[in-house]
Amino acid sequence: MLQRKIFAVFILVLVVGIAVFVQILDLGKSVQAVNNSFISERLPLSQRIGELRGVIADEERLLYEYYSFTATSDVFLTQSAQNKARLGEIVAKLEEDTSLGEIVAKLEDDTSSRTGVAELRTRLSELEKLSGELSGTLSQSLVDWDKARALLAQIKPKVRQIEKVLATITSANQQAVTALGQDSQSGVSTMVRWVFGYSGLIFVVASFVIYYVFEIKKAEKRLSYQAYFDASTGLPNQYRLREELSLAFAQQCAGSVMMIVADREQEILESFGAAETENWLVKIAQRLRDTLNSEGEKLYRFGSNAFVLVRLPCNLSAAEQRARQLLIEAQQPLQVDGRELFSTLSIGAALMHCDTGNDTASMVEAMVQQSASACNRVRRAGGNDFAVYDEVMSRAAAKVLHLAADLHHAVENNELRLQYQPKVDTATGRLLGMEALVRWIHPVRGMISPVEFIPVAEDTGLIVAIGRWVLREACRQNMEWQRSGMRPLRVAVNLSARQFRSGELLDEIDAALADTGLPVDLLELEVTESMVMEDPESVIKLLGAIHDRGIHISLDDFGTGHSSLAYLKRFPIDCLKVDRAFIKDTPENTDDAAIAQTIVAMAQALGLSTVAEGVETAEQLALLKSMGCDQIQGYFFSRPLPADDFLAYYRTHL
């Protein structure tokens, strides 16, 4: 847009410049014509008139001298002949001057003067005739002095008449010269105005260009700032971080990079909204910036809730000490929009080291990735801590990357399998249902534990595709068993948080049931307590839609999260599952037993059934039976079984 404006202005200047050039050229020609007329016509005319006056004055003088005998007749005749010759030349030139007649014709005050040169010649002829008669009279041996005086008296008026004609011509010529001067002055004035106007336009255009160049520079500066600095905090961003880390690698290698992530961002976002969350992050950035204690430290904003602290120089001990200081500082509350908010930090540090085999860009990316990997390790452990990247972490990160790549192929190559763990009646031991659990049969590594690959699937987003396959396969297998004569058993399928956030869960459930033909009351969906509490209101709405279809819902791992009873009674669920963490050490651990007893009693009070996970001993079974727990699931009865083995188990536990 700006370039088009400048281009348009230059086109305007060019067009106006051409117009000014044409106008000045035309005016210049006019002024030149006026000057040429003055030089070639008016000036010579003035000169001729002056010469003519001189000749006539000489002629009159000679006649008087001749009359008074101040000159001899020979001298008079010679000089008179010369005067007459000069007079003839001047008059001939005047006759050749075509502008003279036009000049004289324009005079309105004296109509007789319009005869111009013709009248002048007539008067000169008359003067010449009188001069000849006077000369003839004076040259006789007996001079007739009366006649000579009479002729001399006639000569003077003739001279006056000639002078009058010359005065008329002179006046006309002066008026013409004046008009030429005015025309020339007008032309020059017009040229000056055009030049002045064009100069003004150039000044305006130059000012315009300077202004826009200044604006462009400001825009470039603003864009440069936006490209390298965060608008909210004023901190340099990740692009500036990478540039300055490259310089640091080129200059020295002793330093540390700390990835700092503010915990609880999601919680604050859901509670107070995006604007207040950003204000909270700005406050955290300000606090971190206030803690900078040397010129060797610099803070960057790396992402939404992530910051990077670079310290040069820095060793392992100094990095650990600095991380502890940051964690202590973070414990102080922040005042944000009138609220007092608490937060913790997850910090991952990586020590800078030069690798002569790699370029600086590769080393910078390695440092950023290593600090992020260490930070993620802290976050997975609950946050509010720090970790330093080491070789063990490096090997673990590489293993996760390879595992993620293989997991992509596992979904594509149908390497996933389902196993089914029986759920039995606590009182009778009768089979009531089963939980579908996914297993991965790697073509090289063999069986890979869900504990190993499920977190990777969550991080990469593959859990959505895996969850979709598990849901459909569990429905298909259960329907196949129903068709083969198995009595109705409800199959439980675990859902992930990413499936809830995908926006496609309801459609996938409907499609799985419709395509397999499984009755809705033979499907149970398990959700975890922590997953539900990520966004309680949205989850309650979605679970309500699922429950309205007649599908059973159970809350898994209950007691390990932080849901409140107020939310619990609003959840549209049918069953509480007591987490194995409260079962494995019972009955010896009376605290765990008391928690399990409380969960069972609370479920009964809310009209919910209960399932205890991880039951492995007869003592645990007896304890849960005494508590009134409805169902048992664990190795005491059966490990998870492939489909064929589960069918065999069913036939032996009718």
C-alpha cells in the first residue's frame, strides 16, 4: 500500500514536471521572440531615427552656414551631397521596415502620422527641393537675398514637420518597446511562478517522501521488535534466544540454559479467563526479570507459559543453586487484578558444551531441546522442582522418539491387541463383565507395556486414534461373543482426555455401536478423576449426553485426584472404582483400608456401585467383601486375557 502511494506521488511529480517543462519552454520561446523583436527591429529603428535626426540637423546647419557665408559653395555642395546620400540610405531602410507602418498605424492621436515613411519621404523631398532652390539662388552672381531669406524661412518649418514625423515614429517605437518589455517581464514572471510552484511541489513531495521513509523506518523497527520481542512482557523471544545462543557458542561454551514453565496455567485459564491468565504470566515474567543478578543472565519468553534463563558463565553447581532460588521466589503470592494467586515453577536446565562436529545452529537446538526435556520431566513428576539434563535423560528422550515413530506404524500395521480382565461379583465370584486393555505387540521388541507407550501416545496425540480403535474393537468382540451364545456381559473401555477434547467422541461412540450392533447397556466407559477435573463443566455435559444413551459410566482411580464431593454428586456416573493404590497394602495398612472403606461407603450413599482394582490376595478379597464392595478386579481372579483365553475363562466360570 505504501509503495503504491509513493509510486503515485512520483508519477504525479513526473507529470507535473513535464507540464512545467512544456509551459516554461513555451514561455521561453515567447520571451525569446520578444527579445528578438527588440534586438532586430526596435533597436535598429531607434538607431536609424537618431541618425536621420542628425542628418537633417546637419542639413539645416549647412544651409544656414551657406546663407551666412560661413562656408564656401564647394564645401556646402560636398557636405550636402554626403548628407543627401546618408538620408537616402536611412529612408530606404525605414521603408524596408514593415513593422514601422504597423507601429504608426496603431497611433490614434495623430491620424496624419499614419502615413509613416511615405510622409517622411515627402517632407524630405520638399526639404531637398528648398535646399536646392536656396543653393541655386545663393550661387548666382547676383544673389536675390529676399528670395534666399524666403526659402530659408520655409526650410525651418519643413525641418519641424520632419521632426514631428520622426517624433511620431519614435513614440510608436517606444510604446512598442514598452509593450515588449512588459511581455518579456510577464513571461519571466510566469516562468518564475511555474518554477516556484514546481519547487514548492518538489518540497511537498520531498516532505511526503521523508515522512513516509520515516514511517517505513518506524514500521521496520516495530516489525523488528515484534519479530524478536514478546509484546506482553517486553522480553526477547525464542528467535532472539537462538540468535544470541549462537553468538554465545561462538564466544564461549561455559553456561547454562534453563527452561522455566509456570505451573497451573490451565487451571488459572479455566478459572479466570485468557486475559487474567496473561496478566498473571506477565507478573511472573516481571518477578523473574527482577531476580536477574548479573550481566551474564538474560531472560527470554519462549512460549505461552514458558521462559528461558541463559546464564554465562555457569557450571552445574551454580545452575542448581540458581534454580533453587527461583523456586523459593516463586512461592510468594502474586497480586493479579485484585486477586492473590499462587504458582510454582518447573525448571529444566542444560549445560552448554561445544561440539566441534556440529554447527552452532545444531548446538543451539540441542540446548533448547535438552532444557525442555528436563523441564518436561519435572512437569510429569508434578512440577515445583528442577532437573538438570543428563545422559540418562538423553537416552530416555531418544527412546521415546523411537517409540513414538514405531507407535505410528503400530496403528497403521495393526500391531495393537486387546486383552480382557474379568470383573467378578465380590460375594459370589460370578463373572459380571470385563475391562478391555490395549497391548502392543512390537515386531522386534515383542510385548510393550501400556505404562511405556500410553504416555507417548498421549503426548503425540496418537491416543485419539488408538482410543477409537479400542472402542470399536471392544464392541465388535463383545458382539461376536454375544452371537456365539455368551450371556450378556458389559465390556468397559477406558477413555483419554484427548478423546474428550477432540470434539468427535460422541460420533465415534455412536458409530462403534451402530456398526457392531452391540446393545448400549453392554458398553461401559471409564474416565479418570484427574481427566474429569480438567474441565468439569464441559465433561459433565459430555458425560450426560453419553449417559442419556444408556451407556454405563464409571469413575476410575477414584481417590487419587482432587475432585470435590460437590462435583462428584453432579457427575452422571454409575460406578466408582477404588484405585489399586488403596488396595495393594491392605489389610496390613489400616490407613489405606480406612480410605477404601470410606470410598465404598460414600458410593453406597450416592447410589453408586463399586469396583476394587488390583485385588491379589484372599485377605484383600475378604476385607473388600466385608466393606460391601460390589465387584472385584485383579490377579487374584485373573490377569488380562487375550480374546480366546477370555472365552475359555468364561466357559469355566459360568
